Amino acid sequence: MAAFAVARSSCGLLSGLKAYFKTFRQVKHGVASAAQSQLQQQSRRWYSVSHLSVQERIDRKRNAALIGGGQKRIDAQHKRGKLTARERVELLLDKDSFVECDMFVEHRCSDFGMEEDHNKVRLHHRGPYDFTVFGGSLSGAHAQKICKIMDQAMMVGAPVIGLNDSGGARIQEGVESLAGYADIFLDTSYLFITGPDVVKSVTNEDVTQEELGGAKTHTAVSGVAHRAFENDIDALLNLRNFFNFLPLSNQDPAPVTECHDPSDRLVPGLDTIVPFETTKAYDMLDIIQGIADEREFFEIMPNYAKNIVVGFARMNGRTVGIVGNQPKVASGCLDINSSVKGARFVRFCDAFNIPILTFVDVPGFLPGTSQEYGGIIRHGAKLLFAFAEATVPKITIITRKAYGGAYDVMSSKHLRGDVNYAWPSAEVAVMGAKGAVQIIFRGKSNQAEQEAEYVEKFANPFPAAVRGFVDDIIVPSTTRKRICRDLEVLASKKQTNPWKKHANIPL
């Protein structure tokens, strides 16, 4: 509509110029009249009024877009304890840094009462959905805006942040809105694919929104969501913190910030953190926080597959991704969910040039029919594949158990690990001493003596060290110092994989 108004203004200007030159010719021949002078003034005045009307229409549409669905719907959004899209953007981004595009784009649907809200525009720049406008539902015009900003981000190497508060595809627009989802579907960060009403109509299943797609469901059961927060403000502040760990694109190196935590700082508490009894648990987070800059660790998916820990930290100011078995949960065994969680994180770090630290205390893969029937071999291979194909710097520390195939999977030297350390408490073996003795000396009476002999021979880091499977046996308190030094050396690492159309990870 703005383009049409500008065209009208141009026509007014042209008419005024014609009248002016016509009057000029008549004055030149001495036949100018008062009526002609009046025509000239009216033409000029018409152009001026038309010009002002266009600016007024621009301002009116801009103000309508800024208020979204109206004050009533904004108030309703606030009553739910939620911010509007614009409020979220202002909180998330640096002050006055947001530049909006496509503010004047309108939906093209006039069915089922949609013509009544024809001029309402939804905000989408850096990815926010405005729930005050049609419940944040996706329209064809909305999808067009999303794809446009994504294309621009691809061209300049800028990240895209999506803030989703949407009711799904806009039913009134039918297939056009579904085509929009096909264009922009990049991840599964939706609360649910179909809401409770649709589920009821199709499967006759009664389920609440919380049960179907609530925060607890997706952060602890399905693994669709990575973190859950109490409110919008908490979520956006954590998003800002998370964003600072990442490079702007996969063409940039991992961020390096100023660090006031000495890189050679010793951590004496690590010397006694691993219990003497091999069956006793400890918290891997204590190790991770002990070696990280300022003890800061941003954990990813903390409530899902808790037997493995993944997240971001900084070492001497340099962003690193950390993977670690969690002995407090299932003794740190790898299972289907933890393998997928770990593989996804490792591949993310490798995609964005972020070095990977791996802390190993794994007694093996979780046994049982549910794991075998679920495809633990296939899913466990995803983690092995992810570590094997990663070309970023990889540093591994074996804190205690490193048994069997699970040892190989956890960024071992056999998967092109750059630096592999073992603590004095490390045990690199096929399996635990008790289980091994029961198999080797089945039916014999002196199994206690045989177990002690097995422990003496295999339940220590020396068998791996003499074969070069670990580069050094280090004092635990020096772990931070050694890692920071190695990251400095590996900063110039250059490694490539053989060319292929794409990798063939066992999905």
C-alpha cells in the first residue's frame, strides 16, 4: 500500500509540473489569468497534502505493527507471566542494536474472518514469534520473512536466534502455512507437533498440554528441549550467556575472552576426589567446575540422560566443549540416550571449531534387553563416529574406569585423540576385575587371590601407558595447567577428513 501511495504522489508532482509549464508559456505570451494561477497553486497544494498522507500512513502502520495484537492481548500475555516478542528482543540483545526488517509485510489470507485483521503484522527478526498476533501461528507471509532473514544470515555469516511462542501452522491458510514449515523446519524446538485437541480428535487420547509437551516432558523424557527455565527473563539471560560461548559462524574460530583465572592454577581438591573404592560414586561436575575458568560451566541438557554430562566452559579464556561420564547416575554407563546426547554435542562442537575435553569414568555399555532391542549398538556407534570424525583439538582425561568398548568410544587414542592423560586412579581394561576373574577362573576356589592378581596387573594406568594409549600419567591437581598448555599448542591444529559427499553416521 505504501508503494501505491508513492506512485500517487509522483503523479501529483507530474500534474503540477505540467500546469506550471503551461502557465509559464501563457505568461510568456501575456495571456495568464487568475484561474490559471489558482490551478497552479492547487496542484502544488495537492502534491503537498498527498506527500503528508503517505507519511501519515507509514507512521500509522508502523505504530500498528509495534503494538502487535493490541494492548488487550499484550495484557493477557503479561498475565500468563510471559513477555511479548518485542520485550524479549529488547531484553536479549544489546541496547539499540535491533534492526527490524519487513515490518510492513501483511498476511494474504481473507478466509474465516482473517480479513478483519488484515493489517496486523507479526514480528520476526532474529526469530521471535509474537503470540499476541493470531497466537503466534505461522502464516505464509511469516514463513517468507523467516526464510528471508535466514538467507541474509547465511550470506554474511551471522547466527540466527529463534524465540518460539507459536500455536503452530495457521489453520485458516491451509496448505500455504504448511509449506512455510517445510521451508523453515531446522530443528524440533516445538512444544508439540499437534496439540491436545488434535490428539484427542485423532487418537481419542486425553492428555494435557503439560503431559504432552511440557518442560518436564521435553527436558527429561523426550530430549527435545535442552534447558528449562522459570520464566522468560531467566531464559533470555541464560541465552545471552550461552551465546557468548559460541563463534558467530562455522567460519570463525572458538571465542577467546580475557581471563583472570591463572592458567597454571593447581586444583588440590582433585587429588582426593576419586574414592579409593571403585564402586563408590563421585560427582563429575566437581571435576569440571574445578578446572574451568572461574568454575563456570554451562551445562546442556542437564535433566536428560544424566549419566553423561555435556556443556561449555572456558580454559584460559578459550571456549571448550566438555563431555564426561557421570558416576553418580547408572555408574556412568553409556546407554542409548546418553550416546545420542553425547554424539549430538560432539558434532556441534566440531561444526563450530570448539575444542573438546573428555573426562572418562565408564564401566561399559548398559546391559539389558531394553537396550539391545532399542539398538544400543547402532546408537552407541553414533558417539564413536562423532569422536572419530571430529577434527577439532581433542583432549581426554581418564579419571577412573575405562572398560571395554565404552573406553574406545570415549575419545580414546584409537579415535584420533590428540592428547590422552590418565590419573593414577585410572583403570584401562576389558572389564572390571571381579567380572573378569569370574569368567576366567570359573569353578575354581581361589578366586579372591586371582582377583587380587588381576587388579595388580590390569586395574591401573600402566598397561595403557606402556602401549602409548595414554600420553602421560598426571597428578590430578595439575589437570587444568596441562589442559591450558595443550590447548595453546593445539590452537594451530589442521586436520581434514577424506572428501566425501556427506558422512554416513549410523542414524
